[in-house]
Amino acid sequence: MPGTNKQLDPLPDEFRSEDEAAEFWNTHSITDYEEFLEPVEVQVDIKRRHFEIEVDEESFMALRDSAKRQHKPIKQLASEILKQRLDCG
């Protein structure tokens, strides 16, 4: 902004951690550091969506135990059971 003599904190070359970066950006505006921004090209290819459903504790415990016995992640076994039960492949 012309005529503004705002003293900015120097932008670190890199942050030691995500927490340090978060702390910096929680107290600074990125618009004050626009001259340091670089354009990047990003491609996003979202192939899967994830949904959350509630189940009772007894069902979850049975699912967890079964997944452990089968050496599978719980979410994989749950999907397999639902697909089989609903006859959707």
C-alpha cells in the first residue's frame, strides 16, 4: 500500500515444524508477503470418496475382532461386508 511504512517481520527461509509455520501465519497476513509467493501448478485427481456411518459398539467390536483375525483394515472389511450384503459387487 503506498504511503504505508509498516515494518514487517522477515519471512523465514523455512520453518522447523508445521507448528512453527502455523504460529507465524496465525499472526501474519499472507497479503503482506505477496512478493515472495510463487505460482505452482497443481493437479488433483480425486478418485474415491469416503463416508462415515454410525454403528453400535457391539457391531464395531465384532467388526474390529474379525478384521484383526483376517489381517485386514477395519474399513476394508466393512466395505467388503456391505458390498456383499447389498449385492453391489
